[in-house]
Amino acid sequence: MGSPYFISFEKKRGGFVGYLSMESLSNAEIDHNRVIMDAVKVYSVFIRYAKRKINGLQREKKQKGFILARSMWKLGDKIFQLVDDLKAMGLEIDDLYAHLTRDLNKNKTWLSRVIAFRSHVQYQRDVQKDARWSRFVESPRKQIELMRKTAGSEKGRSEY
């Protein structure tokens, strides 16, 4: 498969409608309607999950006074999964951040921090269970490195 085709999603009647790039229309091997329907389903399921997760994060902060870093990792991982699922379909969201800021009602800085955190931590188990999100907000890579050093020194060796 060549480079992915761009897809955009727009809100319509309580759901989404997808639009493929003009470039994809020249490929007669693609069932455009099927690809769009499948992509809209993937995106819609993700948005519903992410909204529930964000509401849960707000409740967590209200109840505990902080958000666990693992909770944010899970959201970042779902964003990675969305990108991977669409990529497997030969698609890429045209301006991912614009779509997510619009549909999740979160700003680009917040989203980029979630994505940066997940990009520096491949596995959830690599985030200490009691680590707070506030520790990673400003410089996730630096804090991950410190966390790994601390975990390694506590165990006598590093597993990272």
C-alpha cells in the first residue's frame, strides 16, 4: 500500500460524516463508501470513548485532587490506536489536532502533552501506579527518564 489518503470528519446530526481527499477518488480499487463508513465508525467510537475518559479524568481530579499519569497514558494510547486503526485502512486524519480539539473540546497544548507523554512511554506498566499527571505535564521525556532512573536504583538495576 502506498501513502495513506487523507480523511476529514465533520459533525452532522449527532454523528460524523467523512470526506476523503480528492487524491483517493482517482483510485478505482477503493470502495470509497465502505472506507468512509468504516472510518466514520472508528472515529465515532474513539470520540465517544475519549469524551467518557475526559469526564472520568475530571471526576478523578475533583475526588482525589489530582489525576494519575496512567489515566492520561490510557487516553494517549487510544489516540495512538485511532491513528493506527485508520492507517491500517490506508487513511490519515487531515490535521489530527484540529479534529480532536474540535470534537473533544480540548486545546491543542493539552492534547499535545497527552500525545507526547504516550509517545515517550510505550507501555502503561512503565508508569508508576501512583505517579501523578502533574509531574509529567511540562517535560514528559525528562520526567520519564528520572522515573526510570529512580525505578532502576530502587530495584538495584534498571529494567528500562
